[in-house]
Amino acid sequence: MPRLHTVAALAGAALLTRRALRRRIEHSPLWPLPALPVPTSGRPRARALTLTLARREEIADGVVQLSLTGRELPAWEPGAHLELTLPSGLVRQYSLCGDPADTSAYTLATRLVPADSGGRGGSREVHEELREGMRLRVRGPRNRFALKSSHAYVFVAGGIGITPILPMLRAAEASGADWRVLYCGRGKASMPFLDEVEKIAGPGRLTVVAEDEAGLPDLGALFADVPQAAAVYCCGPEPLMDAVAEVLPAGCTLHLERFTAAAPAEGEEVFEVELRRSGRTVTVAADESVLAAVRKELPDTAYSCEQGFCGTCQQRVLAGEIDHRDELLTDGERDGSMLICVSRARGGRLVLDL
Amino acid sequence: MSNTQARLPKPVTSEHIALKARKVSFAWEETPLHWIPGDPFTTHTINVLHLLLPAGERWFVHVYKQVLPYIEDDRLREDVIGFIGQEAMHAQAHDEVLPHLKELGLDPAPYLAQVDWLFEKLLGDRTLPPGRARKWWLYERVALIAAIEHYTAFLGDWVLNADSLDRKGADPTMLDLLRWHGAEEVEHRSVAFELFLHVDGSYSRRVRTWATAFSALVFLWQRGARFFMANDPTLEDGRASWREFLAKGRQGMLPTAGAMARSIPRYLDRGYHPSQEGSTEQAVAYLASSPAALAALAAEARATSPLPKGAA
């Protein structure tokens, strides 16, 4: 009966294998698949949070401060902003101006911009629709205006542009660096956080210029005796930032935060994109995206949403300054890559690894 | 046997629809660990999705980006481009649940590291000579995705109709995530299979990759459910069992074993086409009422360009 023997031997072997496997799995339940040293999943780029609007107060003419509270909020550094989804679905970004050490609340301030001076409804909704106790969806914080370590700083804030600068002043003071700040605005009544800036700076470091009393600020005087290689941080209306860029002494580095990202559709820059791997260069017209220009040469370039949220068109950037317009990439990813469907070049030329 | 060769996949043409990614976003702070109250087994069995999908759908996108140059049909290319964006958003949405699970005391990292290895290393781009070998491996993966999509569409259709989850008081945010995802899976269920037919379509490859995908899914799913049950900090002696799976199927909390078994011959039928299953109408109707999809629509309707940081 060789057949019976075979069946018995097979059954015995199966039983033994099963027992051995059971033991092995009990010992280590995830045996035997190998694993990556660190999982790549489970680390989303930005998490959505629902926060409570705990306080809303008018801190200057036309400026309201919002305090959003939650539990164990993600940490942030001076210069960071929050993406706020308003009840209507509008998405707006506002700089954080509170204390980074406070993990129970985020503080923002916004100025009402009427529609006839270019407002697009976001600040109006913040001012008119938001009530204390409302639940608001936010994403972030993210930082595109980070305070880099330096021995000397010059801060220039115009009006509501004080919001990202305010936490920077505290950080600069704490680091013991040599710093000064120019805070200008239309009139003192409409300039938020004036007392706080005065308290942090004391008289020696602060210049306050209210246009209705003293006219335009004297930037030349501000930079007259500035230390070598100071870091300059400026946030304010476009003309102010242009003026700062003009008088900037050699050796100083300029960091700008625009409140209306330089994105007026009619005024887009034309620039060149070199596709290094395929050895071609394309010109991106003012009214087209980098993606559209690249696809004329390389029609199989992957993309999908064309609005900067799905991440399919992310490409490595080898050289050139990027004007990031997406809401997806992390600050680390922004260093060497871009979403070519929405982001553009700042300064005329980009080199892509394509 | 004589007539089987002649049977070709028959699409239901009325089921075709233009695809586009929706920019959804979910906030998880208020979702409890057992988001189906008092039913940890069902919760964790469904939670396995959050473990498999981020890595799996990123892998879909990775493979499909490589297959774009081989698509010669413009409508299919449009569909694949829409599909890629939808899958990328699914991966992002499920990825956001994982840190929340960790905060609740259930750290998924050990299992995630394995799933990530599977999709990024085992099923990733092997070091292959350009030409036939590389193309073979690409098409093999395209066929695998088509087989997996048969099951995601099956699950999507199931979750859209799973009224028992509502009756049991499941967390609304989680239900919306599952149903938004399920509806998009039903919406784009034909794309992966049509792409497979377009680039290769051989029946032996369909059977082979189905067998691989099906065994891998069963293996990964039961192991994920066991992993969650064993590591749930609130359960004394958490265990996942086949018996409980069958029982939950009968209660309508999970797909039934019978429905799953019946879906096998359907995929292996030579005349199979995904548009014969599920209902695009139902999926579109859900997407028109889903809180997350509506919020995405509202955000898109108004200018979404990243603008002011203080003013406007």
C-alpha cells in the first residue's frame, strides 16, 4: 500500500508545517513579509483640523484678530501661515501672529479689503460672517517665509504685513541678534499690534511711520548704518517691497512675503524652461502654465488635476527660482521640486529634470 | 468551448463619464477609535483600507504615469489622466487617517512598513533592461491594477449600499470618506480594465494577475485585521476570526462571502466589462450630496489660487 504511506506522510508533513508556522507567527505576527525601515505612508503632507473660533475682536480700524483653539495643535515657527476654509468654501491663507509656544491656540489677524480696492471676498467674509463659537476647518501651518538664523535682522512691515513679522521680532529678541524694525501704515488707528511692537522693540530699534502724519517712510535712513550681511524680512504692499528691494545694501539678503501672491492673470511673467534631460528649451507664455508649454514638447508628461492639489505633475527642478503656487508640497519638497501645473518661475528661467 | 473565443468584453456605453479629481479634505479629531460603536471587528476590518490604500494607490499612480506613452486612444488617455488624479487624492485622504489612529493609541507603523515594502520594492520598478522585459513588467502591473480595481469597484458599490452602517451609528466623517472614495471607484471602474485591454488584454494574463491580486488581497486583509485587533489598546484579547467575518457579512456590516465568491467568475468571464457592474448613476448621485465632495466643489467654484496672507 504505497499510496496510504504517501497520504500519511503528506498529512504528517502538513500538520508539522502548520504547527511550525503557527509558532513562528505567534512569535512575530508580521512574519514573513519584509518591511521598509520607515514607512512612507501615514505621514500626510498637511493635516486638516477643525478648530473653534474662541475670540474675535477688532484690534485696530478695519482689522480683526481671530483666536482659534484646539487641542495639541501642530507646532509652527515665525513666518508660518494657516490655510483657512471659510464657511462659503473660500480658501484663504493668513499669517500666524501669536506665540509659537502656545499649542492650544492659533492667532490670526486680517484687514477688511473692500471690493473696490481689490478685495475678493475673503476678508469681507471673515469680518462679516465669522462669529465666536463657530467651527472652522484649517490646514497647515506651513512656512514660506521662515526666519533664518542671522547675526543681524532688519524687519519692514507695512500695515497688516506686521502679522508674520510680529513673532519674528520676539524670536530675534530672544536670539540676542542685532535687529531693527520699520513699521509703517496709513494711520496709527489702523495699525494693529502697535503697542506690542513698541513693547518688544523699545525706542531704539523701532521706527513707526504713519503716512497721514509723516508721509512715506525714509528707507535710506533705515539702511544707513545697517550691519554687514543683515537678513532683511519685509511684508507689506507691493510698492513698499519694491522700494525695499531698490535700496537694499549689497551683502544683505531680502526675504519677501506678499499678501497678494504676485498672481494677477494679466501680469504674468514670460520665462524659459530648459528640459535638461531631453535637451530642449520651451518658452512659457504669460497666459499658459509650465505644464502646457512642456506638453507641447513632451506630450506624455503626467498630470491630472491642473489645479495644484493632486501632485501628479511634480517635477524635479535643477536650477532657477520657483514661485510656488500650489497648496500641496511640503517646505522640504519645495526646495528641489515644483508642481508644473500651477507654479511658475521667478526670475526668468527654470531648469527641469525632464 | 467553441464560442468562448469569440466573446469580447461588452461595455455598457451609457455608463461612460468624464473623470476629474476632487479636492476633498477630512478632519479626524472627532472620530473615535471604534467608529462603528461597539463593533471593533467591523471597524478594524474596514480600517485595513487605510493601511493598504495610501501605498497601493500611490503605486497605481506611479505605474500609470509610466504607461501614458503607450496609450494611443485619446479618450482613454483622458480617462487615465482623470483616474490618476482621483487615485492620488484617495491616497492622500486615507493617509490622513493614520496619524489619528496613532494618537488614539493604535500605531499602524509596523504593518504600514510592510505594505509600503510590498508596493514600493516588490511591485516597484525592478532593475530591468529596457525593452521587452521592462514592458512585460509594466503590463503585468497594469493587469494587476485592473484586477484590484475589480475589487475596489465591488467594495465601492457595497459601501454605497451598506445601510446597516448608518443604522449602527457609524461616524459620519468616516462614512463620507468611504462613500466618497467608493463612489469615485464606481465612477472610474472601467478605466483600469480598458487600459489593460488597450495595452495587452490577453486572457491568460487576466487570469494569472487576478489569481495573484486576489490571493494578495485576502492575505493582506486578514493579516491587517488581525494586526489591528491584536494591537487595539482597548481590547483585552482582540482577535479576528473568519467566523466573525461571515457573521458580520450576514448582518450587512461587511460584504458577504457569497457576494465575493460570485464576483470571481464574473471577472474571469471573457465577456466581462466593469461597466456591467455597479451603477454610475448612484455614484454620481452620492458625489452630488457628499459633504466632502460638495466642499471641494465650492472651493473650486470660487477662485482657489493661493492668495493673501493678511489682506484681501
